[in-house]
Amino acid sequence: MPRKAKELTALSVSKLKEDGRHAVGGVAGLHLRISGASRSWVLRFVLSPGDSSSPGRRADIGLGGYPEVSLAEARDRARELRRKAREGVDPVAERRQLKVRQVRQIQQAKTFAECAQAYLASHRASWKNAKHGQQWASTLDMYANPKIGRQPIADIDTSAILDILEPIWLTKTETASRVRGRIESVLDWATVRGFRQGENPARWKGHLDKLLPARSKVQKVEHHPALPYADITGFMADLAGREGIAARALEYAILTAARSGEVRGAAWGEIDFNARLWTIPAERMKAGKEHRVPLSSRAMALLRSLPQVTGSPLVFTAPRGGVLSDMTLTAVLKRMGRKDLTQHGFRSTFRDWAGETTAFPREVIEHALAHQLRDKAEAAYQRGDLLRKRADLMQAWADACEGRHREVA
């Protein structure tokens, strides 16, 4: 048992200056600890053992700073803690549990908008470009935050998710599906961080799929306007007579069946003239996977006809430098009087031509379009990119574009 210390007055305590622990009396084990300019109250006590044959465990517990906590307040707190210790309650463990509960309460008070912002910040570096992050933020700001943005993340339930999705599920199915997926990701992140518990109310399989119709049942498929493949020769002849880098970019896009962004961002360093190959790096591909494009004779001739702009790595450099805008190729179509078409639609033209007029296997055609094979078992066995067969396919396509139709296998 601690030796009973002399009971100091408040005035005596205020005059203590020397570093160290000073017993102040009034309650056994109560000390004022001084370290430089820091002064705080500490109670040393012995926790009663659960087994009377074993000694108790000595522990220290802080009671607050001095003079914020007065001598009288420190003694009151010390008496209460010693009472708990005599009853077998561990004040140190009890305080630790209280802090855990307080932290948990603070965490669970985090709002959906705060968690969404934190999620975006932590994942921004993993996305292919800044536009993807902007799309994430804008969809959540438009559809989720007005309804659950200020709501504690821990309280969001299925009814809250349905309140967001049901008004747009039938009319904006694609957007609604993306919103659902993004909310699900934020809620998963919040669960891992300890801000919420339980199942994710935005999950689809086994949950929302029982409450909302499947996208395939309600979503209207909007096809890009495409040129009938029977008209491709006349169109390409008209296009070939147009001047300007934008016209050449559109022509190259059609010959390679590539997407607009892949063509507009094409760099000379990606072109292997000896191998007649264009290798698009993974970071510029929609699927995030490197794509090799065999180049036809016409595509090679087009590339050789282009000037290489000093200081620019781009194959198709904008007149003022940099990458062509995403509307540049559309502008070419408008000048040709073909407002009914889109650049992306020519991928459909290519797909229709290849599927209906050639004997090339479906997987060869899908690889040419950089599509993922839908059949997972088929994709698992088809590990190559069928480059040699695709070279024949792309040459046959270029021949068709120039009106030199021939039998292809």
C-alpha cells in the first residue's frame, strides 16, 4: 500500500517547481508530474487481482493537466478511479474502450459526401486519366449527394439507394447503373475503413437484382450511326480527296478500325514501319491492355505521306500543336455532308463487312476491334492476339475500302 503523503494545499501545489513526481496527499497514489513547462495529474494504483493468491497489477492513469484540472478536481477523480479499482474494474482498460467507442462514433458520423471525396482522392492515381475522375465526381454530385450526401455513411440503407436509382433506372439505365456501382465502391471503402458495418446496400447480385429489373431488360441499345459497308468504297474515295490532317486521321481510323482517342493520340514511336505494326500502349486503350494493329498497305502509304512536325511526337498534330480535339473527326464528316454518321460508327461498318462478307473467324474480328471475348472459357484458351490472321483481315478491309474486293479466308 502506498505510503500516505502529506496533504498539500492548492497554494502549496502551485509553488511546486522541480521536475519529477510530487505526492500531493488527500488520495493515496495521487501525484503532480512536472516535466519542464508541462504539469499533469497522475494516479498510481493497484488493480485488485481476480485470484486472491496472486498480487495485484500496478498501473498509472492520467487525470488531466494542471492547472486546467484543479487539485480538488484531481482528488475527486482519483477517489472514483480507486473505488473502481477496488471493485475489480480496470480504469485503464475502461478508458481505452471509451476512446474506441468515441472514435467509432466520430467515424460513423462521416457523411457519404465526405467518404466519396476521400475515396476519389485515394483512387485518383489509379485511373487512366483525369476525365474518369471528373465523371465519377459529377455523377455522384448530380444523383447521389443531393439525397444522401449529408447522411452519415453508417446509416445508408437499401431504401436510400432505391430512392436514388428508381427515378432514373428506366429512363437513364446506363447512367443509373454507373451511379449504383460508384455508390457501392464508396460504401465498400467506408466499410473497410471502419466507418460503417454490415452488407453493402448498393450491391447488385443477390440484393438489388431482386428489386430492380436487369439492365438488359430495360436499357435501349443506342447504336452509333454507321455507313452500310456496300457504300464504303465511294465514301473513302471522297475522303481521300479531302485535304487536311483531320481528314487523314479519319481515314486512318477507318483503315485500322480504331477508336477516335486511340488515333488522335497516336505517336510516331508507336509505329514500326519495318514490321508494319502500330502498337497502342495499355494506358491509351479502353480495356487497359496493349493492342497491336497490323497495318495494311494503304495505311502504311498514308503514314508515309504525313509530315513529321518538329517537336511533336504525334502522328496527327493539331494545327496549333497538341492532340486533335474529340470533335475534329466529326467536323470532317459534317463538311462531307454526312451529319448522319459518326467516326465510331465505322467500327460497326467494319464489323458488319467482316462478319457478312468474309470467312474470318469471329475471334479474329473481335481482336481486330480490341474487344474482350464474352466467353470467359474461350478467352482463357485464346491467349494470343491472332496477329498474322488479323494482318490478312486488315489488308482485305483496306482493299474493300478501295474497291478491290477479293475472296478472303
